[in-house]
Amino acid sequence: MSKYVFAALFLMTASVATAQIDCDTQMFALSTSGEIFSIDLATGNLTSLGNLPSTATEIEASGGASDLVWADSSINSDDTWTADPTNGFAVINTFTGPTGALTGLEFANGILYGTRSTSAMGGSTLGTVNTTTGAFTAIGATGRNEPISGLAYDTNTGTMYGVTAGGGVADLVTLDLVTGTATIVESTGTTFIGSIEFAPNGTLYGVTTSSANNNSQSLITIDTTTAVVTGVGFSGASMSGLTSCVPPLFADGFESGDTSAWSQTVD
């Protein structure tokens, strides 16, 4: 299942602790079937944490340590839901947006950025997403005639990265947050990379779906200079979403690389 078929957002808060995530050694991962996992960054091993109400493709840590944003599977709407993970991910509110598909999500400097396509194999636009209303405000076209399936912000360099989707070999790109323009870094040589995210140590990780031409259903790393993909470990699930449990905006309201005292709890 490829990333370009997804649109809506889930905003949810996790509170009651039955599983703890080590933010330095694990991330949240999301399968194409809507199951939420913790993923071990050393092995790629998954631990199931629960299920969303529907299939989904993207997961992103929000502006607080326990808030998560999710992209749901629908090409026909850009609706936004708030959901409660302490009550079986029950939907709390729904906000209706324009037709389109949000295929990548990433917070940078406290702002939620997203890439949006209005057709399954069409071009993509970078914009911002209002986390209260779900409204998408376009910044500009990426210049790519294909969706951008994952976004990852490097807080050390102030660079937004993305990977292209659409079924062909994925390119690693950088995105201009002022104009929206995507610039190719290099080809990854890998198809169907579901999502990407930086770990606190600066390593760029990615996850692949079952359709990937190599390292399928696996955790990978991607070199930000050469785009060379290295397999970390087989996860055993078709993965479409990935996020660090430490968001770019930390609890003290500032960006920071110190995650030694951080942990994330979920139902």
C-alpha cells in the first residue's frame, strides 16, 4: 500500500501508562493496517501498542510530549479528527477540510508541516496544518509530479527532508519551508519507503512497506548526503508511519537535543 492514498488527521493524547517508550532507543511506528507499535532502533523489532479506528499512513509527535498526530486513509477528504487513546481511540471531534491527501507530516519550530496531493499520482504541495481545525494552508508546489510520502526535520541544520512516493524508486529530497520547492539529494534505490524520521542522535531512519524492492517491511537508515539505504532489521509489518516520541518542540517550549530525561507513555 503506497502513501499517496491518505488524507485525514487524528489528533490524540496518550496518558495512562501501560507501556513505556525509551525516546533515545525507540520510536512510534504505524502499519498500513492502522496498528501502532514501538520500534527498536537497534533491531527493527516491533511491540504492538494498539489500533486506530481505521487504516492510516503517517504518525507525528505533536507540540507536547504525549500528543500524537495521525494521517488516515482517504483520498476523497481532508477531514480532521481528535481521538482518545484512553478510550479505544474513540473519535471526539471531526473537522471537515478540502478534498486531498496529506501524505507527509512533520513538526518544525512548533509548526506542523504537511505535503498534500489532490490525485493519487499527482504533484504535491507543501503547506502547514492547523492542529485545532485541520485546515491546510499551502506554501507552494514541491515541483515534483508525485507525492512526498514522508517528512523529517533536522533540528541541527534546520533542513526539512522528504522522500518521494508513487511506486517508483524513492528520491531523498530537501524542501524549502518558504517556497515549498523540493530539491533532490540523491536516489535511495529503494521503492515504497513509507515514512522517515530523525532520531535524537541525528540518524535519519525510515520504514518500508511490503511492496519495497529491497529491505521490505523493515527499519532502515538513510544517509542524508548520499541517500544510501542501510537495512537495520526486519520488522515483519508493512510500515507507513514513523516518528520520534520526542517532538521538535520540547516540554520547556524550546528546541533541544537533550533527551536523557524523556520518556513517553501510552495506553
